[in-house]
Amino acid sequence: MSEKPGTIVTYPQDLKWEAVGPLDENGKGIFVSPLYGNLETKGPTNFAQRRIPDSMVETSPKQCMRNTMKGEISRSETISVTNERISGLGTKAWIASATALIVVAIVGAIALYANKSSTTASVATPSAPGVTISTPLQRDIAPRLGFLGQFSAVKRVELRAQVGGTLTEIHFKDGDIVQKGALLFVIDPTPYEIKLSQATAQLEAANARLELATRELVRAETLRRDDAGSAQNVDQRTAEKRGAEAAVEAAKAMIRDARFDLDRTRIYAPFTGRIGTHLASVGNLVSGSRTGSGPTTLLTTLVSIDPIWLNFDMSESDYMIFLRQRAKENGSLANKLEISLSDEKKFDRQGTLDFIDNALNRSSGTIHARATVPNRDLLLTPGSFARVRLTMSNSAPVLLVPDASVLNDQSDHLVLTVGKDNVVILKKVELGDLRGGLRVIRAGLAATDKVIIDGIPTATPGSKVSPHTGSIQFSSDQD
């Protein structure tokens, strides 16, 4: 066998093959791999190729690997290997690999133990969470109750026809403010004019019969005085006169009836207010009824606008507070209340509480109340909502805390405070309304309590915290 310049090394994927002897003129020879041991080439294969310089042919596996990592091996031709093992070199390679693996495992275990020890030490000594505390803000405030109300019209009417016929005229625009007595609709009056003419004719006929009956009675009485007529004739003529008088009255009633129907063909506004959309157009045949016992056609609706009612409901507890406070003040039911619309921040409008229902609703546990509100600018609309504040008495000192500091627990309200040794204490409180962006505390809290106003999610009742002093601010713009 002759040795060619350079040695060919072939390996599948990451397996390195090192030549351990000279190659023949066909590129065959003996190679060694750390995984498969020593193999002898038998023919060409499709393995990747590397070319090793001649100086590496007789070198050790370690030196070949070192030279390979330095980039001294390049691509070349394909060779084949056989499955003949040389066990000596393969065993040495396995021992070296196992030794390196054991060393890596020991180093990793030491690092893992050190990391676990540091984590355990950090968990064992947690720091107390930081919170911001402040004593409740004390301020002189007049007690009051707050409600949500809805406006409704003092007067509301559905305009319906009292007589039937064809609608011929409409004298308003939908949504207009109409004055009392303004003409709204006209129904064809022709049938009712005919009826009135008939009644008038019947009245004239009745008057003519009455005049005749009166003359005949006079003649009968004259003949009787002259002994030329009988008393029976006088009685008969008297009865005829009375019948003629009754016929006249009936004719007059028919005229009034016909005139009533004729007048109802023109429909006027019963009061000043805002009118709705017309529900029947010109040309439609509408039905009417004087007493409403029969079917009638709804033409439109009309609501009054000034003044306007504001309806709201009091809960049973608020109603009891209202009654007890009214008893102390000896005031009448005409209490002044403040009103704010949905787009207003201030309570600039005034109203008068003038009605409270006589019984609580058994289903909702509330009682209905109503106030009358002036609406000179016509801005208040029936159906819209407003906030209501009812002042109960003169100013008195109260405690205030941020609304976010109050926690809800089903039907109870709770506040977190910091006590002795910075331990969190839970206190049950009774709430009032919002004043100046703060919540009024009616009971359950002392002026010296340290209330947690920030960091509430990190505070747990019974645990220690690291408190920092803060302050509670009263916002006059939100009062």
C-alpha cells in the first residue's frame, strides 16, 4: 500500500473519524471514532467528507481533534468504512467522555444547591408591605340624603277624537310648544253641519206648533167664559200647548247636541305644553266617542313643561332617617332639595319636596316621593334622570375617608386600619353619602384611627405592614 498526500475522514452528523494508518491508492484505510470504535474502509459511502493533512495520519485522536477544531480539515471525496472494531482506542475514548460527564454533573449539583439555599433564605425573611395611612378627615357638613330621580310631566293628555270623520287639517309641527287654546286638528265638519241644520229646522217647526197651540187655547178659554165651549175643550187645548212646548225644548236639545258634535270637529290644546308627533295624517278616517266607551283614534300626546315633577324612591332606612330628622326639626313636608342633571357637576337647581306616598312598596322595600321643580328654561324633559340631594339639618362634624378605602363584604362595609405594632385591623363602619369626593362615615371609626388609604391590596388583617403617613384632601368642586 502507498500513502497519498492527505488523509480522508468521513463522519455521519457530529461523529468525527480519525485515520490511524496509511491509506492505499484507492483511499481505503483504518479509521477510529469515539462512539463506533475502529473501522476499516470497504467502499465509497455518502458520509460527509474531511481531508486531514499528512502530518495527522500517525497522530493520536486528541491531536487530530485539536487540529480539526482549528479549521485544518477541509471537504474532500467520499469513502466507505466497515464495521470492524478496534476496541482499545474506543474504550479510552469512552472513559474520557464518562469522566467529563461526571465532572459536569458534580459542578451542576453544587450550583443548584447554592441557588436553592439562597432562595430559601430570601423566602424565610420577607419584608413587610408598605402602605400609606392617615387619620380620618374631620369637617363640619350638613347631613343629607342622595337619590336618583326621573322627571315626569305634571299634566299629560292623549288627544283623541270625540267624533268620527275624515281628518282634513293639522295645525302644528311635531315637537312644537303649543299654547292653551291653539287649534291642532280639524275633522270634516260637513256631516255635523247637516245635523245642526236639521235640528234647527225641527226647532222652527216646534215653535210653530207651540204658537198654534197657544192661540187655540186662548180661543177655547174665551168660548168657555161665554158658555159657548166646554171645559173638556179647554183641557185638550191646554195639553196640546204643553206638548208643543216640550217639542220646542227637544228641538233645542237637538241643536245643542248637533252643535256639540260640530264643535268637536276642531280639536284645541287643553293647556300649554310640548306636543308629540301626529299619529294620524290628513285624509285618514278617524273614529271618536264622547264618553270613551267606544273605539277612538289617538291623534297625538301633549305634556306640560313648566313646572315639572321629579320622582324618586327612598329606601326604608333613608325614610326612617328622614322621619326622625323631620321630627327633631319640627319642619313641614315642603323641604328644599338640590338637583343636578346628568351632564352637570354642581347642584344648582332647586326643587320642593311636596309628596311622599302613604305606604312602602312590599316588593322593593321603598317608598315613593315627589318634588316639584321649576322649568323656566325648558331644559328639563319628562323621562330624563337627575341626581337629588335632600338636606336634613344644620352642619355637624363628621369623619371622611377616601371612597376607595371602603371595602364591601356582602351587606357590610369595612375599613382597614393600622393598630399597635403596625398590625392591620379590620373595622366595620356605617356609611353616609359622598362629600367632596370622600365617603362620610356615620359610625364605626374613631378620629384617631389610622386608616390605610393606599396599598390596600397588600394589607391583610392580622399581618404587619410598613406604614407611611399620607393625607386626605377634600375637593370642594365635587361637593
